[in-house]
Amino acid sequence: MTSSHVSRPSTAVLLAAGLGTRMRSKLPKAMQPLAGEPMLSHLVASAARVFDHVVVVVGPGMEDVAKLVAPHATVIQHDRLGTAHAALQAESLFGEGDVAVLYADNPLITSDTLQRLLATRRGEGKGKPVDLALLAMRPRDPAKYGRVITQEDGTVARIVEWADAIPDERAIDLCNAGVLCADAHRFREWLHKVGNANSKGEYYLTDVVGIVRDEGGVVEAVEAPEDELRGINSRVELSEAEAIIQNRLRREAMERGVTLTAPETVFFSFDTQIEPDVTVQPHVVFGRGVIVRSGAEIRSFSHLEQCEVGAASLIGPYARLRPGTKLGEGCHVGNFVELKAVEMGAGAKANHLTYLGDASIGAATNIGAGTITCNYDGVFKHRTTIGEKAFIGSDSILVAPVSIGDGALIAAGSVITEDVEPNALAVARSKQTNRPGWAARFREALRLKKEQR
């Protein structure tokens, strides 16, 4: 925590009461997923790295949102009367330091940008704080954003909404992002002065800028990239935000020493952990809770979630690692292999066309093609335990609960229903019977039957 935090506590108020009707979803807008996590969680995480306290304003019936942001405080905006009204619902929690008001549908704001906003408000590096700091951007298409009009000294003179702007003002490309930061005591006063004399009869947070300027206060804009400040109000905008955050995650991975041979085809979750010297081939998807240790290679068209891949392991192509899977060093999981709640010791292999669920597999054990652990009886899950250096022949079915000892060999095509002791050979298949000439006689009988029809 910086010395400024110690001397002057800060609070971030996140407005998350919006229903997001343009999303056409039963989920509140703040709960829409982004990189595998509700988009509000991204903003909470960024704010919590900068501000001493985080308060979230929710709407009535949004218990899921309140649960999501716990242990941070929440307050309810019972009547949705605008953004200034929403911010006022949290005034008792502003504290006595600095307050910033953010929006849940701006989840891409980084902690670095929030730190710059707070530092500008406090006048850090300049010796004198400003009355109000706000975030602004220069979007590729300014469209109908409100324009930030500055004075000769660079401070903000006013914000002009697009509908009210004259052509010269519309030509300005510095646009308002709506995020404000000020002293808590004065912010309370300004919020109470906001009126609702507008077409919607709502209390708008951006009106605070005009109130501050009318009082002779100093307002300063902090510029940040459009990709951080863009709002998300529709499924289209959500997909655009997903592309932005995926590009961030890809760049961060490569900067940490991960090789992505076709970065644009790899998709990460917000919490994906990949160590240096991992190679990820094209078209790989990482769900939540994945850890990949150094030297592993994830081949194309693989899907991983809530699993850990050991160092120097080889995964895929076309592999699926499901929750609860943990692989030791140097494991091989090949094409069309699915693992669920499986622990594999170092050097164990399952290279082809296999389903293993609820199983423990010892080091250096080989699982042949077509092997299945029958782990579910329709009510309960059961576990299969396979020792070290065992060999499971192709097309074997292991009916759990069952245990196979170290060094055991299971003959191809066996259905194993009983435990197999270490170093034993288990054969569990019907005896082959050959009937000479039967096939020819059968085909002839079918031919005659067809002629008779």
C-alpha cells in the first residue's frame, strides 16, 4: 500500500444495478461472462488493487451479484433513477478520503488507469490536488459520446453532449467516459445538487462536472485507451470486449515466456496459469482453473478446464481434460482422449481414443486405445486405481470400483470387474470360436432369400 493510501483512504463505488435489457438475458448485465468470469468481477479486481474499499450498488433482487462481490459491501438502488441517484445510495460508505464512481459495464479498466485517476485527483507529482478527476478517451469513432472541452491550461472547461454540441465541438475527439473521482465530502454535496430536468427525468452523474465548474472548481481529464473505457451494453459489444481481453491475456502469456504459434486462435480464462517454455498450438481453449507447468506442449484442438498439466507433458491434439484432472511430469494424453477427475503419475500415457473418469493411474503406466473406466452406476461415482508400470491393453473396460496392481497386464478386449494383483495377467473375454465355411453359406442363404422376394 502506498503512503498516499495510508494518509488518505479511498473508496471505489461500482454501479451495477443495470438490468441490461439490450443483452436480452435473464442475467443482470454485470453478470455477463467475460473470459470465463462475470464482467463485474474484472472491475472489482482492478478496483481492489487500487482503492482501500470497494462498494457495489445493486438493484433489488440481485442477490447473486451481492454474493459475487462478497466480502465487499453492497447497497441497493431500489428505484433506478439514474447514475447520480445510484451513487448516492452509497454515500454513507464514501468514508472521508477520496471516492471514485465506476460502472459495471466498463470492466476492462486496468488498475494502472485507476491509479493514474486517483493520483491526478490527489495532485501527486504536481503538488496540488484537483477538485474532480475524470476519465476520457479518444475513440476511433467518437460517434455520439459527450465531448470533453478543455481550456488552454489543459483542464476541463465543460462536457458537451453530442446532441447539444455545435459542429466545432463535435469535431473534438476527446470523449467523456463517465468515471469520476473526488473528495468524499464534496462529492456528496455535488451529488445532492444534481437535478433531473431532462427528457428521462433521471439524475445523471456527468452533471457533477458542470456543478464543479460553476463553483469555480478545477476538473482534470485522465486519458486512457478506448479499449479500456468502452461500455458493454449488448451481445455484440460483449463479443468485442472478449476479443480485447483475450488479446491482453495472449500478450501477457507470451511476455511470460509462453509460445503461442497462432495466438489469435487460443482462448484463455481470466485465471489461466501457464509457466514459461510451454508451447500452445492453434485452436486450444482454456476454461477456468487451468495450470500448465513448464515445458508442456498443448497440441491443437484441445480443451482444458479445472486441471493441472505436469511439466514436459504432451497433450492432444483433440484432447479434453475435465475438472479434477492432475497430470504428473512427462505424461502423454493423446488424440480423442477424455479425462475427468484423473490423477496420472509421472510418465503415464493414454495416447488414443480413451475415456478415463475418477481414476488414479500410477507412474509409467500405459493405457491402450479404446480403454474405458466405467465409473458411474447411475447413482454413484466409483474410482479405478491402477498401479505403476501397468499395461492396459486396447479396448479394455474397467468396471469401477476396481484396483489393478503395479506391473499388471490387462489383455486387450478384457472386461475387468475384479481386482488384479501386482504383476498378474488378467484376461476377461469370451473364447474365440471359428466355424469353417459358415460365412460363405450365410451369404448364399441371404442371396437366395433376396431372389425370392
